Amino acid sequence: MSAPKKPESVAVIIPVRNGRAMIDVQLDALAAQDYSGSFEVIVADNGSTDGLAEYLAGHPRTHELALRRVDASDRPGAAHARNVGARSTSAQFLAFCDGDDRVHSNWLSELVRVAAEHDAVTGTAEIESINSELMQSWRQMPDRHEGYSLYRFLPVGLSGSFGIWREAFEEVGGWDETFTRGGEDSDMCLRIQLAGMSFGHSPDAQIAYRQRDTLAGIWQQSVMCGEGDVRLYAEYRGYGMPRRSQLALADTVAYLILRNPLLPQFISRVPAGRWLFHAGNLWGRIVGSVRHRVYYL
């Protein structure tokens, strides 16, 4: 695909389920974008029961953002909601973000700028501006200039900061709706690259990523991430995705033993939430290995 320099039409798609309490933070951020062109905002409602539909029906930013809601309640999952949103528009360029995060003011312009030379592009995330110091300590983000990659494999990105030309989106078949336990964003990025298309990274297309704010939440998220990694390995080992090394497993186990939060803080020196994230990720890989009948610990 030879990507045009600038899209004629842009749609920002937000999958949401029960996000009424937080959606305005994202909509306000989208209204503050410095993107010079016009764009529409589509909220793909994945079965909300919190009055989101009624709230958006009379939203004060409806005209400003060309804001509309589409019903994506027929099947659970953010991947399905994103696909429904994408099918509801004819926009040439599709940008995806999440309803509980907050895009930076140059997010869309940077996605579009980098996408001029690529079929798809991913942005980056920071956690400092939207989370408490405690929440920040629970999970670390990679350097924004380095981006994300699977273990010793190809680069991937975040579904909450992602842009793709419609032609490329349709060529790979959109988001894989069978990924319901995490990993759908990495799967999309891998399919794009394995199809021979160009995948770019924009360190300046940043979002403020909202961390889980309870220990139960961070555990559930990390378990899901671990399961998703195993599903990816099961799908892509034939394309060269390597198994995690035994050294990496030993390192994780040693970390969990030596940094156990039940030990005195001067010994463990890590917040309980960060330890729980690593423990949950390993447990997710164990569960995923059993479920998908592969070994990926």
C-alpha cells in the first residue's frame, strides 16, 4: 500500500462499556486536539448499562466532535466494538483510543503525520499525569522512544493509541474478535507486519494511560495480559515467535520470592501492586499454557 500524505477523512473510534463516569475526560481531550483537519468521534457502546446511551444522546460536544454512538452490544469485547465502530464510518484513516484514558493534545496529528509513511502506526503511553504516585508505582511503561515489542519478536503497540488506513484495516480483516482475554492489540500489529505492510511508531502520539486503581484490578489485568501472551505464542510460533527462555522464568521466580511484599519493606523494596502485577502475569501464563496446550512460561 502507498499511503497518502494526509487522509481526506478521519474517524476516532472509542470502544466503551459502562464508561459514562470517565468518558468526558477523553472527549474533552479530543476536543483540544491540535489536528488541523476535521474528524469524527464514534463511541462504540459494548453493552453499557450505566446510562451511557442517554448521556451521549444530548452531549454538549456532539456538534464540535461530530460525536455519535453506535450500538456494539451484540457481542462482548473491545475488539468487536472497534470493528463495529470502523464499519459505521467511511473514513479513510481510523484512529483508536480508549474511553478511560486521556489523549495528549497532539495525539491525532502525530498519528496522522507518522502514518503518512506507514500502513499503521502506534503511539505511546505515560502514567504520570493521570495516576496517583501509588498507582504509578504499580506498573512501569517502556521508554516512549523504544515502544513495545513481544519477547524477542516483532514490535507491537497499544490498542488505546493506534492508527491505521482503512485499506490496510480491511486487508487484515480488522480486529480479531476471538481475543477476549487480552492480546488483540499485539495480534493486530503482528498480522499487519506478517502481511508485508509497514508498521510505524510515534513516540509523540502519547496518551495518559489510566492504571487499575485496586490490587484486585491490577491482578485481573496482569493475569489477562499473561493469558494473552500465551495465546499469541500459540498463534505465532510458526512465524518465528520464540518461547520464553528458562532464564527469564528463573528471573521472574527469583523476583517473586525475593521481592515478596510479605517481607519487610527494606528487604523487598517494591510496592505490593508491582509485585502483584508480575505474579499475576506469571499465573496468567500458567493458565494460558494449560488452556492453549503450549508451554510459555
